[in-house]
Amino acid sequence: MAKLVRDNIPGLIRASGRRAVTRQLDDDEFAAALLDKLDEEIAEVRSAATAEAVLEEAADVLEVLVAIVEQHGYRLSHIIAAADEKRLSRGGFANRCWLEDQGRGGW
């Protein structure tokens, strides 16, 4: 099963006596692998059964998001700033507002 893993995983595999064959991805491969990893981590958030598991999987999602934005020259602080700006202009999700219909047109 070939997939993108955190940097220390191959060493942990080897330390357990197993074989870990790796290679470094080029930029295009890395970009695609990060999007696949994001899908994987989101699925794990969805299937998490406890609050602690949700937190752990959300941390994995954040780590992947940071890697994605770093490819574009940004950092975690930029994600947080952009989220803050959006929260100020459009709100957050605290009110659990479900839009049933928006009428004609779109966003």
C-alpha cells in the first residue's frame, strides 16, 4: 500500500523490525498525494468514535492543510488569519444555521 506518510513513520517501521521502502515525491506528485491524504484524514474524522479520536484526526487534517498551503508560500498563521477574516465577514458555525433554500440565483 503506497501512500504519503509523516516524516518519522519509515523510521518507526524500521525500528519495529519491518522493511520500509520510500522515495521522495516530486512537486506534482506531492501536491496530488497531499489532496489524497486530506481525503483520507477527513474520512478518519468522520469515522472517529470518541471526542479524543476526533481531536487526533483533526490534528492530522490540520497538518495536511499546513503542508498544502506551504506549497503556495503560506504558513499556519496565514490559515488562521484567513479563517478569522472569514469569521468576521461571514460568521462561523456557532449558530448551527442550516440554509433550506436560497431562492433564485446563487452565491
